[in-house]
Amino acid sequence: MNVVFDAMGTLFDLTPLRERLGAHATEAWFERILHSAAVLTMLGDFVPFKELARTTLATTTTMLQLDVDQDDVLSQLQQLPPAADARAALERADRAFVLTNGGREGGEALLRNAGLDDLVERVFGVDEVKAYKPDPRPYRLVLDALGEATLVAAHAWDVVGAARAGLRAVWVDREERVWPFPEAVAPHATVPGLVEAVG
């Protein structure tokens, strides 16, 4: 089975960012990244994730009146630790892949820095199709390359996008805990961790 993992917040742990910025600010930052990415994608535009992360961090920290070293925070995005169950899940998967809004090179750097790159066959990045998830194009990139695949993500919006594009989609509920969308777009499966997602 081809298993495709989301990266940030799913395969990689955001705890260092939460410790640096605070949980509320980290959530606000990532929501702003997603919102800005969606706006650009809807308008047919694309900027690299690094640029988007930088501008949205500046807005978020200004709005929340946080005095932080933004370069230090941004550098942590490439040094995120793997989730506690990441290695076991990757080892258990028949074939493991990553699909990330962080871009192909960013995803490869995360895996390399965590010592997990040898367990993943390929990183798919939204920069390859110039559209951010949950637009269908990143998921279709995966389907065109692999045929059938299962996307594993801790973000409900990612699961909905993947399922709509034709992937089997498994939601890891350890962060959001309660499904935030109507039952009509419920995931194919809900699991507590990455190992369970691989089955």
C-alpha cells in the first residue's frame, strides 16, 4: 500500500514552535499561512512556502504584539523533530511518501535532519504544481505518480482535500480531536496515531 504522509503537524511535531511562540500564536500563524496560501491558490498565484511563512509570521507576531527573533522561528521549521510514532509508522508502511505544503526541498530537509530520509521513497511538494493543498492539483500529482494511495494527515482540511481528489484519506485525531466538518465529508478512517493509520 502506498502511504502518503503530510509533514508539518502530522509526521513532524510542532512542539518546539509552540514552546517558542506559545500555542495560541503558533495556531494563529499556521491558520494565517493556510488562509494566505488558499487565497493565492484561488487567484492562480503561487509563492514559495518560505516566503509565505515569513510574511505571515510577521503579521501574526505584530498582531499579537510578540517580540521574537523571526529568523530563529523560521529556522525551526527545518529542524522540527519527528512525531514520537513517525519512525515506526514509516517502517511499517509498504511504501512511504510525503506530500507537503512546505515544498519538496523543505520536506526533504525535514526528513534528512530527522534521519528519516531513508524511509521515504519520494517527497511531493506543492511547488511542483504551483498550488497549495487542499487544491486538487497536489493530490493529483500523487495519484498520477502512484495510482492508488492513502493520505495520512492530522489536519481535517487536508483529509477533505485528499478524499475529494480521489485518495483514501485517514485522519489522525490527536490534535483537533473532534472532526470539524459535516459528516458528509467524514474521513475514510479516524485513528489516534500514525502507526494505526498505516494499519
